[in-house]
Amino acid sequence: MLSLHVWGSYSQSDKNGSDISIISPECVASSWLLVDRLGDQEDVKYEIVTSSNTNLSDIGKLPVLITAESKFHGFNEISGYLFQNFQSSSASRTVATAELTHKQQLINSGLLAHLQHKIEYINQYNLYINTKNYEKYTRKLFQHYLPFPMMYNQPLKFYNHAQTQIQVLGLNKNKTGFFDFSGNIQDDVAETELVNEGEDDEDEKDEVALSALHERQLLAKSKEKSMLRESKNSLKCLQLLDGYLTFFLKLSDQSTANGGEYGYLFSGKGASSSEVLLFAYIYCLTHQDLPDRFIYNLLRIKRAKFLEFADGHSQKWNDQLLESDVLRAPTGEETPGLWNEIKYRSGFVKY
Amino acid sequence: MVAVPEPIKRVFDTFPLTTYSPIQSTTPGNELSIEQNKYYFEGERSDASFCLGVHNVIKLDSNDKKSRFIPSDPVSLGSSLILCYKNNLKLPTTDSKELQHSSGNSMLKLSFHAAPDRQLPIFLVDDEKSNRTVKTASAIKDAFVNQDVNKNEDFNVEQLILSNWIDTKLFDLWILCLLNEEIQHIDKLFNLDSELMKDPVPSYLLIRNLYHEIPNWQAFNTRNPNLFNHDPSEYAKNAIASTTIATKHLSSYYDLQLKELENDLPLWIEFLKTDVLKNSKAENILLFKLVGFVSSTKLQNS
């Protein structure tokens, strides 16, 4: 029995209510690969558990694939295991790493690193730092994933991680000085700075009547400022993403079989492991439930063929996931509840 | 003109006003010690000069009586080789201190505290007008390899991807290796003061200070918060028992990355054998970066 543990939620009554979370594209990619490789293998039993419990993993990060003998962590190791041990079926849209030439394998592993070290933080920006997406979507997700009272702390923790991680790419929510190497996050612009900018000093004579109005004006002004700053960051983020995707587009251009359109990078037969992960990232970045789909809009206008190609794959794999009905909710010690956390911390339960 | 009253004049005469010559910011001893830590590259002299700040240097003996100096850690070694290649220089040797050989460009042994982001190597450039610019480790990386795939003329897409693979994967592995392995000559690797290392208390403090900083290099702990999100008691236990701070998550992640390397290294060897003999600029830089990591690991073992 293979069980893949991912971030996600499961509901028994409503089939469409079950979902593998977009907060972890690696989880999405691993699940896709699992159904793609094992979809029509009769003799292998497998399941996807939406446990959302990071304690299950030895490196503190999902996804983790648990077999009878051992554990496999992260997309790289899981894809390696799946490609090595299971032959592709006729319906499969992936190509095993071993089928590629040596140089292609090397590029493939370079692309995986590129995705995990660069595009990962674009995803973090999109989910957590973009205020609209975070407040209206991402933060609310966790109540479906974690039981009471665990869902209060987790989004905040991830938010803090994201806030420092996006600085790796040079995206920063707050202004920092040129010489600020320390990366300290200042909370907000000082109130006085905004007050001094108001030029109409005469109005301040009538304190009672106008201070409320003035206050409102100041609030509006500071809101406008933070919105400006955020849109500046979003533009920078789009520019970075476009630069990162250029790598894939250029590689696709070099591959002769594609004839000018975006296609598989290495082999006409299917997607390599790096491409599966790329499609997962694109799926997460352009997910339809996000309130602010600025990345989707850019890709639709600028890289329409690429987006279509990626969407086609994620659509197919998602349908396959839904059909195969392999999702299940966590049970017993797999549940990320408070009681299990205490047992884990005190050493009563080992995963 | 008004005459100065006698009592006041007497007071001022007691304390005569003298101008002293300015005090120099460096002393001869200070300059001497900087000079002692400098290792000059061999090559032609020019007005502009640079200085690469590294942890420590290792003396390599060779057949022709001259010993060469190379930096002790992989990233600095790679950087120094690329610098030599780009500027037509040769590695420092035992007689490059003599004027006719030295190029004015040098390697300087530094503490990592000297860098603004507490990460070596740093790159100090003095131009013709002796204006100094300081480049941090990440800026050096960008200066060597232009990350913009559309504007980079030396590197094609594949080479750029491979170069980034070295920068991210191998660098991470180096940090993981430092955190996980018990390293025999850590004082030589990072040039910790040998006098202080004799005493257990300061040596303990020095090493703790170093291990505290290593996870910050290349934002490693920011990028992998899950590895450092461990049980505090486990951390403390490890810190007292040994010099490494590896916890369960860290060591599992290290194993994972080693397995990946095991898979990728034969591919690299094949790639180097078949593709890199064309001798383009990009391929040479790739090679130097890789060589930095591979030969440093070899030196640590011997």
C-alpha cells in the first residue's frame, strides 16, 4: 500500500469539496504523478491522504510517500521512486527520467532546482503577501485543513515565513534602505510622516470638526500609499516570473518537435518530472478561486499558448484524480490535532 | 586694537594653542598584519585593483618548488578561479609577494564578520581613482553570471540552468555538510584564532558563534524554515554534546540531498567529458564553479 500524505481537505459528502491544497505545489505535482503512473495498475493499491500533518515527514515538510518499507520525502525523491518502480501505462502523459538522455536528465534536475528555488517564492508572494489573496483566500483555507485549535497558528507561521522568503527574490512589502542588509521588517510608516505631508494647514484650526475628517483623509492617504507599494511589488513579481518562465520557453523553442508552439521540452512522449512540477506551479499560481488573479491575467495575454498547454495537463490530471477516488481523510494518529501534537512532542507517538 | 587684560593673557599663556599633526587611521603594525594576510595573484599590474576576502588559504605544494595558495572553502575557491580566468591572472604563489610577479590584485584572509551580510567571499574593488566598492557574496554571483537569459551573451539557457544548479544545490549541500558532519579542522577551514582555540571556553564560544551564522548563509534557514523548526530541547542537547547542531530534520534532509547528488554526479561527469571540451567562456566558468566544490571536498578529506 502506498500512501501519499499531502496538504488538503477531504469531505465525504461532497466530492468536489475534496481538494489538494495549492499552498504546496509539490503536493499537487506528487498527486498528479501518482495517479498518472498508477492510474490503471490493478495490482498496486495506493491512496492520497489529506493529512496536512507535517510531523509525518522526517524533514518537516509535505508531501511524503509512505510505503511498507520506507518513506520518500519531497517531490524529487517521490518522482524518482515512482519512475523507477512503475512502468508507464498507455494513458500516461509523463516520461520517466531514465528514458531521457544524460544531458536531458541533468537539465531536468537543474529545472527542478530552478522551480524550487525561484518560482516557489513567487507562489509564496501570490498566496501570502498579496493582501487580497491572503485575507480573502489563503488564511481561510487552513480551517478546512486543520482541526480546532490548530488552525489559528499555522497560517500566521506560514505568513511570517513567506514574508522573509520573498526577500530572497528582492520583493519586499516594506521599504528598506539601500544599506539595510539585516533584512529587518519594519512594521509601518511612522504616522508623523503622513501628517506633515498635508499641505493645507489652515484647515487644522477647527480641531473638533475637522480632525475626524482629517483623520479619515489621512487613513485614505496611507491606504493609497500602501496600495501603490503593493502594486509596485506585484509588477516586479510579474516581471520576475516572466523571466523565470523564459527558461522553459527557450528550451521548448530549441526542441525541434514542437514547431513553434509550446510543447514538451525533452521528449514528444510526455512531461518529465520538472515539467509536471512546472504545471503544478502554474496551476497554483493561476488557480481560479484566487480573488486576485494578476498572474493568470499576465499569462493569458502574454503567454497564451504556454498557459493553454499547462492548463490542459492540470485539467486532465485533476479529472483523473477525481475519477480514481483515492483521496481519504486522515485517521487516528495521522490527524494534525492538538492531542496528537502533544503526544508527538512528548515522544509517545513516533511517525 | 584692544589689549588683552593681563589675567586672561596669563591663563592662555599657561595653555598654549598648538596644532598637532593628524593621527593616521592605520598604524604600521596594522598595515603589516593586513599585508601578511594578503596573497597576491600573479599577472600584469594595472591602476585598478581588487581584493577577494576569503576565510583562509591552503598551501598547495607542487613540483616546481613554488607553492600555490588557494582559498579553503568551495565558494571562494570557485570565485578565485573565475577571477583568475576573467582577468588573466595566476594563483598566488610563495614568491608573488615580490614586486615583479605581483599584480596588485589579492586574496585577503578575513573574518566573516567583516562582510555586511556576514558571509564570505566578499569582493573589494578599488578603481583608478581609488574609490572602493564592496560586493557581497550574492552580488559576486550575479557579476559572474548574468541572470537575465535574454541579455546574457556568454551563457545559453542550458548553461544558465546548470550554473544555477551549482549555485543553489551544491551551495546548500555545502551548508548542510558543515551543519551535519563533524569537521576535523574547522579552525583551519575558517581561520579561527589558534591562540584562542587552545582554551576550551573561548574555542567553544568561537565555534558556537560560527555555527550560529552558517545557517544564515545564502538565506538557507529562511528558505528552509521547516528544518529549523525543531524541538528546542533537542537543539540544546546537541549543542552541548558536540560541535554540530544537526537535528533529525536537518540530518534527514542532508541524506536526501546526498542521494540526489549521487544521482546527478555521474551525469555531470558524463556532461563534462563530452560537452565541455569546446572551451567557451560559459563552459569554463561552469567548470571552475564545479571544481571549487569538488576539490574542496577532496582537500577536507585528505
